[in-house]
Amino acid sequence: MSALTRRRLLGAALASAVTIGLAACGSDDDSSTGGGTAAAQSVSDADVEAALQAGGNLTVWAWEPTLTKVVAEFQKKYPKVKVNLANVGTSADQYTALQNAFQAGSGIPDVAQIEYYALPQFALQKNLKDLNAFGAASLKDQYNTGPWNSVNSGGGIYGLPMDSGPMALFYNKEVFDKYKVEVPKTWTEFLEAARTIHKADPKVYIANDTGDAGFVTSMIWQAGGKPYTVDGENVGINFADAGTQEFVKVWQTLISEKLLAPITSWSDQWFQGLANGSIASLATGAWMPANFVTSAASGSGKWRAAELPQYTAGGTASAENGGSSLAITEKAAASTLAYGFLKYANQGDGVKIRVDNGAFPATSATLNDPNWLNTEFDYFGGQKANEVFAKSAQGVVSGWTYLPVQVYSNSVFNDTVGKAYVSNTTLTDGLKAWQDQTLNYAKDQGFTVK
Amino acid sequence: MAELAVRRRRSWTGWRFVGPFMVVFALVFLAPIAYSIYLSLFKTRLIGGTSFVGLDNYQQALTDPSFWSSLGRVSLFLVVQVPIMLFIALLVALAIDSGRLHGSSFFRVTIFLPYAVPAVVAALMWGFMYGSQFGLLASINDQFGWSLPDLLSPSWILASIGNINTWEFTGYNMLIFYSALRTIPGSLYESAEIDGAGEFRKITAIKLPAIRGALVVATIFSIIGSFQLFNEPSILQQLAPNAITTDFTPNLYAYNLSFSGQQYNYSATVAIVMGIITMVIAYVVQLRGTKER
């Protein structure tokens, strides 16, 4: 319907780009994954501003709830831009829809929300624009290292970080107090606490887990494991590495002694468990509080946030769990305009709107903002939980990378590692099976497997 | 010359009648099948793009343990669930048809009602009831101090899905049987009664032979339905991810190949192989069912 106007707009934007000339790309290539060289900037900030003023239509696929307000404010500021925000499903559902659109070559949105773990896969398929063309490299210092590394893949920048998920341990203080259990500082103490709580009341568990790929990879990340190696088209997986073993030691014991509630996260039962105290803690990303408030309301005031238990006593290691970016699709009709939206939502005024509405920022300025740090959470009994999260963000272990086939790999996690939760299969064997199946797939897809 | 023209005109007249149907038929039936076959001869990779591979995908499917284990699973489901469901449906249809039931139309509607519930809703509803922590199962265990097995565990999940399907489709099959029973002329029963036949004898000698066609049709529908099992496992997967693997049923496997792994080509192959197997089995059942009539 609006293809014509969009195309005309793009033409105008490109023309202005030529007149202004190519601005040099200032930042050096410091991507951890290495590989190709960064493309030069071809669209300047002035072009982006011009595109925003000229207006046009943008289609955005995202499930992040705070974006609704961002879009409203954005359209107020740039009245000629019409943003069509569509929620086509959360996470894997959206990726399915995206893959379908890419496969069909039509119906592709201009902007899509993509989680960090899935970004390399879409980037590798050349479905996303390298934002170096817009000079995105200069934004590096505005973001936390974890999220920024996550949008970098093989020298390209494939999205602007929207939120991040430095991990914390959320716990039900009422339950911990009732059974006189200290908040665990290490995973060993966590294990002890799990035993104490479950022994005191067999209906109460310290946590739930039925096998969650994102959680397991984050736990390995925190332990300093680097099972995935990616170098261009070479991929390798090694779940025998030391970090993975640290995780397996703790978690296998929890599974074997049946100390984890057999409740799947995000199910109805899960929210009930969080609200009624039968699931006493939850180690997850800092984006969780908003979910507590909306879906486990009756737990309000009972919960607190604490630093993630450590593998080594006295450590400060942390990891990211979840978090997503906004990316521009390769076929976007109005990519300059789209970049304008990305900057507004993830770096400009939009950040404050989202943070005020409960999102967890990826921008370093917000993390150091005293106002933000001093926010008191009613759900956590007035605790200034952001201080905990900010500390976690600084402790995120560097050097982690996801596979360019992570979406597929995570989809077969429960086929393989999941067996460890419901049968005599050990976690080690399950991880080995996961590794084998993923590598087979990678080989089949043309990767060189080490 | 004139004769030829007439003959030609006649042949076009026929096409004009069949044409609209043929166009729609070609578009919605033949084109997708042709496209699937076309897809199944290629292979698209993340690295390297698309290449023609001939029958490689078929070779892979025929030796794919995931595919065969999923086929085995739905076959087991078919052999156990379908007879139970059809037997119950037949029993209910005979009971309602016997005319000895008070409020038979009430029963008819009630038993048919689950079929009107969307499969997704039904699966969600049963999924909640099966919940071993806070679901109905948990409440029963609490109330009576029982320890019923976890119906969402790997060893019970197939039976649990069978139960949902039986609940959903008994009414549908009952209706097929019942409508077939209603077409039997009353005079047959009268003459049978004159001959001294009881109710049971009427069933075995008149009713069952008369609705044999309906039985075959219902069986074939059920075979196809079992082989295409998708909704229920797909919904329950979110509650029991470790019990329902991504290759739980052939359809679920094809879906996941396509949408999680972007293996569209291989997915099309699996779908075609599965379609052929279903066709062969349905055809054999039809042949055997309608033989010696």
C-alpha cells in the first residue's frame, strides 16, 4: 500500500547521502568474534534526521510492551512518520514469522526485535543490515559491554541493544525467613538451602526447572565456560570444558536429589508457584520484575533481589540472560528512517520512556543514573533492586558467544538435555547429545565443524 | 467439415462446465503438491545456498530414526486409541438409536459438544487438569492422599493425548454412526421382531451390517487424524517439553524442521513420505473394509 512512497523516500535519502559524501567510520574494529572488516559509513546522522523530518511508513515487529509508548512519543516528535507496531509473537514465534517472511521475500518488516542469542543466525543469513553503514560504531561507548558485544557479529553491527538481562537471584524472603535459610552466596550454599527448604516442606522447592536452554547457557557463561567457538563459518562446541563442568556438578545434584520443582517456566503453574511461595527463588535476567508485578501479583512485598550465587566464594561473576535488540532487515524499504527509529528507541529519548515503564536498560548512562539506581521497588518491599542489577551488569563475564545456529540448537535442547530431567540420563550425556545434534545440523547447513 | 466443428464445440462446452472447478482444483490441490515435490528435490543451506540434490532428501528420510520413531509413535496411538474411541462412539450411537433412552437428544448434543470446542482450547484445558503441581491431578492427590502418576511424564504422555482425542472426537464419530443408523428402514426391525429377534440380535444382524460403510469411513478419518496428530502435542509441549520431543509425531517433526531449523526442503520430503504412507494405509483399510459386500 505504501511501497511507492517508501521507495521514493529511500531514493531521496540516498541522493542526499551522495551530496553530503561519505563520512569516515571512526571506530576501529574491535569485535570479539573477529572476521570481516567493518563497512564504511554511507549514511550520515544528518541524512537520518532528514529522513525523520520527511516522514514515511515504518513496520516494526516487536513484543516488547514498552515500545507502544515509545512509538506514541516518537510519532508526536516526528509527526510525518507513521509507525506500524505489530506483535507477531514472542521470541521463537516471532522468529518463525520472520523466517517465513524472509523465505517468501515479501511481508518483511523494516524493524524487528531480535534477542541476542538469535542475532548471529539472522546476520549470517544476510537478512539484517549492517549498521556500520549508519555509523553505529560510534555508539559503542553508550552501551554496556555485554549487550554491545552481543550485537556485534563478524565485524558487523546488526542491531542496537534494546534491553539487557544481567542475572540476579530473586528470592521469596518470607520462605527463606520461615525456614531460617540464609540467602545463598555460592551455588554450594544454594544446594544446601535447596535441601533444607525441601526437607522442611516437601511441597516447597528452592526453584523450578524442567530444562531451559537459555538458562543453562547463561549458567555456563557465569561459570566462565566458553563451549561455543565461532570463527566465520567455522563452529565448534565443547561441553566438556571446565566452566560447563562447574555448572553440571551443581545442577546434576539438584536434579538427582529432586530438589527442583518439575514446573515449566512461563506456565500457569509457574506463576502460581512464584506467587504462593512454593517456588522460593529464581535466577534470571533483570528484566523479570515487570513480570512479577503483572503475573504473580500476590507475591508482592515478599520477594527480594540478590546477587547471583557464585561458583567461587567471594567472586562477582555474572552473565546475561535474555535481552534483545532492534534490527533493520536487509530488505527494509525505509532503512534510513528505520535507523532513526532505532536510535530514538534504544539510544535517545525512547530509553527513558522504556526504563520508566519497567524495562531494563542496555545504555551505560542509565546504569549510572542515581535516580534510576535509587528507584524503590514495591514488589521487593521497597528494595533498591537496580543497585543489585547494575552490579551484576558490571560483572558479566566477557568472551561469551552464541552459535549462528542457536535458534535451532535451543529448539532441540529439550529433546536431548531435557532427558536428564525426566529419566536416568545424566546432564553430561544430555549435553553431549545436544552438542552432537547441533553439530550435525551445523555440518548439514554448510558450516565447517571443528 | 460441419460435423467436425460441432464435435469440437461440444468438447469445449464440457470444459466450460468443468473448467472453473479444474482451475480451483489445480490451484489449491495440485499446485501445493507439485510445489512440495519441487521443494523436496533441493537443499537450502545457511552457507552455500540452494542446490539440486535429486532424491537425496528421500534417502535421508527413509533412514532417519527421528522420522521412523515418530511414525511408530502415531501407529501405536492409532492401534490403541482409534478402536477405543470408535467402540465408545458406536456404543453411544446404538444406545441413542435404540429409542430406550430418555432425553436422547440431550445425550446426543452433550456427547457431540466436545467436538465444538477448538482443539487448542481442549488441549489447554486438559493440560491444566493434568498438572501435577497445581492442576486437577494435584488437587485429587491432595484431597484423597493418592499419588496418581504424572500424566505429563514421558511414559504417560501418549495415553494422556489419547484421552484428549477420545474426548474430542467420540461425539463426531457417534454422529456419523447415528446418522447411518437413522437411514435403516423401520420395516426391517418390524420383520425381525416378527421373526422373534431380540435387541441384541437386531444389532448384529441388521444395524452393524447396515452401517458398515460408515464404520469404514470413520476408521479412515481416524487413521488420517492419528497420522496427522499435531495440535494436542504441540500445545502440551509447552507444559511437558521433555516428554514431547520436537519429533514426537511426523507432523510436529515436519513443522519443527521447517520453522526451527529452516530445513524447508527436508520438511517437504517428510511431509510427502508421510502423505504417501497415510494414503497407502487408508487405501488398504478401504479395500478390506468394503470387500465381500
